[in-house]
Amino acid sequence: MNSIAFSHTSAVQEEASQEDAYRSILLELEALSPERLQPITTDISSAVATALGALPRLLTQREALAKLPDFDLARFDKIEVYARALNYAHRLFMIASQPPDDLKAMQEEGAQLREVLFKDASAAIARGLIPKDALDDLKGANGYKNTAVDLQILVGALQENWAKVKGRCGTTEEELAYADKLVIHLLRTVGTREIGPEGVAQTTDARLRAYTLLVNTYDDARRALSYLRRQAGDAERIAPTLFGPRNSKKKESSEVDVATEPATQSATAEGTPQQAAMGHTQPTAVPLAAANPAEPYVD
């Protein structure tokens, strides 16, 4: 039997990985004090794309960055996690403030997927492969929540008996995995919408914290890189600013119109050149190997 081809919406496909990234840094987000939060001054999607795009080049400098005194390598290693978490927090904010136009389309896709899984699960029940009462709690695909709940029941019934069902119906493991993500996405979207103004406030704060964490971490890496690559003069090529011309799209209504560079990007004029690049004023030793990396950067 041939499986049905579903659209596999990217927002749904990324649901698990981005939520996992966000949840993995909740303690770090909560630890940020309000006065440390950065105003959002750039397009978030572009900033995330820039950070992720620069990461492979940044990683070629990891060994040299690790030799710099006081450089937070642990946070540097989380740049991808921070970027994914910000993208997730931004999505929640957008859902809360402006419900996506594709919600109806997702409902229709969910209803279609529910019907396909229902037919396969019913056939499996008739063959004695799934318990007879496995689908007793189905509600029918009349509404976002009911569709999500039914998908969850159907996915559970098929997955729990997959050893018996596999190969004996048209449903694939990929479809079950996608349906599981679609359940989460539908429930989250509807739930966030129903919260109203409170939900907007919560998602606004969460997005601001995730933004601050990525911007500060990426900025620290850029300033350190500016010191390390000062002779080569290619730091901007390796890690372009998150606030450059290509990220200067029209700001969202909730974003603050301030200077295009955050306060953390201003380096002090005191101390050694490395201290200025890193924003430190206390004397620290600069390892020769760190100041002059043996391997040149190759794009």
C-alpha cells in the first residue's frame, strides 16, 4: 500500500528539536535579570539565520578562542542551542500576538491524517492486531482540539502495537512521527491563542530573554575574534554582525527602536588590546598561541 503524501510543514517538523533546545536552557533564561535584557533591534529570523550560518566558520576558531583568558567556551558551544531556542520563543510570540494564517490549513491536514490513521487502525483492530477498545475515546475531527486529541490516540494505538502492525498497513513510522509533532503544534497554537493578553506578555518576556542570551554570546565571540584575527582582518567575514544591513528589515511593532548595536558591543578603551576586545579592564596574561593562531582562517 502507498502512504499518503502530507505537506510536512517545516514549523511542525522542527517542533521537537526547537522546543528541546528552549527547554534545555530554561534555567539560563530565568537567571537573566530584567536590567540585563537587550532591546530587540533587528529581525529575529535574520539574526538566527546569520548566527547559524556563521557557526561553521566560528568553530574553526574554537581552539584559539579557548586559549583566551576568561572566554566562556561553554556558552560559545551553545550558540546553536541558543539560536534554536530563540527561533522557538519567537514562534510562540508570533502565535500569541498574531495567530498564523495557516492554522486552518493545519487543521485540514490534521483531519486528513486522522482519517488515514483511523482507517489503518480500524483494519488492524479487525485483524486482532490492536485491542478493540483502543479507539473508544475518539471525538471526531470537528475542531482543532478534537483533531489533536484523536491524532494522539491514533498515534498511540499504532505505536504501542507497531511490532504487529508494521508492514500490514499503509501507515509509516515517518507519518506517525509527523502526526505526533502536529498534535503538539496544534495544541500549542490553540492554547497560546486562548490565553490572550497574558500569553502575549509571557511570550514577549521569553523571547526577549532568548534574544539576549544569543546576542550576548554571539557578541562575545565576535569581540574575541576581532582580537584574534586583527592582523588577518577577516573577523567580520567569519562572524558578521547580527545587526548589519541584511538584518535591518522593518522592526516588529513590539520591538524598541534604539541603536543598531547592543550596549554589550562597546569595548572599553582601558587595558591591553585583548582586554579591550573582550571588555575586561583587569590585567590578564595573553598566551602567545592564542594571540597568533597557528592555522590561518580559510573560508
